Amino acid sequence: MRHTPFSDKYFVLALVPLAVILIAIGLFLTIDYEHFRSNAVVTMGWIKKEYVHESLESSRYNSCNVLVAYKAGDNEYHLYISNYEKGRKVRRGLYEGRGVEVMYDKNHPAESRTTEEPYQKSVLLIGAGVLSLLLSFHLYRRNHRYDRIIRNGIIIDATVTEVVAAYSDSTNVFSNMIDKFFSHGMSPTVNYGKNGKILCEWINPVSGQIHKFSSLAMDNAIRAYVGKSIKVYVDPNDYSKYYVDVDSVIKQPIK
């Protein structure tokens, strides 16, 4: 069984529907907002009350929630906004009385929304969905490339020379992102857990040329593998195209 973490077909298949769901929700929120705005009345409300998120480190605050009041006809209505001015350091009472643009349903004035930063959630959801699609495409293409090498390539017996942190020699932007995300602060000790890479090399008996290879991130990448034999599938016409079969060394007894 090939050892290909983060590129298994089931993982890829799980990413695709997740991406579609995120994009669909983002689009739904955008369409819903546009529909609400097309039938809404825009007015100027004011911040009636402020609820700050206190910080223990200073007399200032990280963000606050606000209660916005606005008038529709002769009646006063309220709109609660969470994390108003999020990310800024604010003081208590800073925003009270400040004007806030509000839009409300002309048939149901109590239903209202703010016009400030209306697409933030939509953009985040759609962006996460697009990134998931790109990641699934990358993993699918990588898996397909390895499958082709395994089917059409030749097998050589290389020798494990070193075990390193998984992200140390990653050049692909998506592989680098995955390796770093799952690294969990590794240090060069005995076991690299789920984020070790095996480095190995093979000497061509005909030309005497040394070829070096690196595995994908793997489980149980321990230094005891150094010096052991490991199978590598290579394209006989291009040794830069290869797949290191780490299962072939994992199954060997460790002394």
C-alpha cells in the first residue's frame, strides 16, 4: 500500500464538496444581501449603547458590540452589531452617538442591516472555498503523477541517508503550506511524528552518478531508518520524476 498522506483520494473527494458548500454559502449571503438592499430604505442611525470587550493588558479594549438606534416613521428601532471596529483598540464611550448608516425593510422596519462591510463574510467563505478547490486540484494532480510513475516507471533500491523536517526542502507552494500547517513545532530529535521526510540516494551502477530523492511527509519518520534500503519508483528517462515508497522501509524491523 502506497503511503501518500494528504493526497489520498478520499481526502481529495472530501475537499471538493466542502469547497462547493463554502462557495455556495458565500454566494447565497451575497445574493441575499443584494435582494434585501434592493427593497430597503437607507437611513442614518446612531450608536445608542456600547458593549466593550475588556482587555486585561491595558485600559483600552480590543473591540466592542454596539446597539444602533434608527427611526422609521414615528417609531424607534434597534440593530445590534457584533465586533464593531474589530481589531482596533478603543475606549469605552468612544462611539456612543456616532452615526451609522442603516437600511431597513420598508414593509417590516424592525428588520434591518448595516451597510458597513457587507461582503466580508461572503468574501471569506468564497475565498476559503476557492482555496479548497485549488488544494484538491493540486493533490489530485500530484496523486495522478505518482500513479503514472508507479505504473510506468522502474524500481530502484536506494539507501536512506537522513530524516529531516517535512517542510525543509518543500518547493511547491501548496506542499509547503500543508507541511507547515501540520508541523506542530518539530525539532531535530528522534521522531518527527507525522511531519518527517526521508532523504535517500542511489548510485547508478553504470554511470556511477549519485541520484538523491526525498519522500512526502509521513508518519513515524524516525532516524533509525538511516542506512536501510528503500524502494523508489523513477521515470527511466527522467530521474527527477520519482516516488519514494516509504512503506517499504516502514515494514522493516527497527533495531
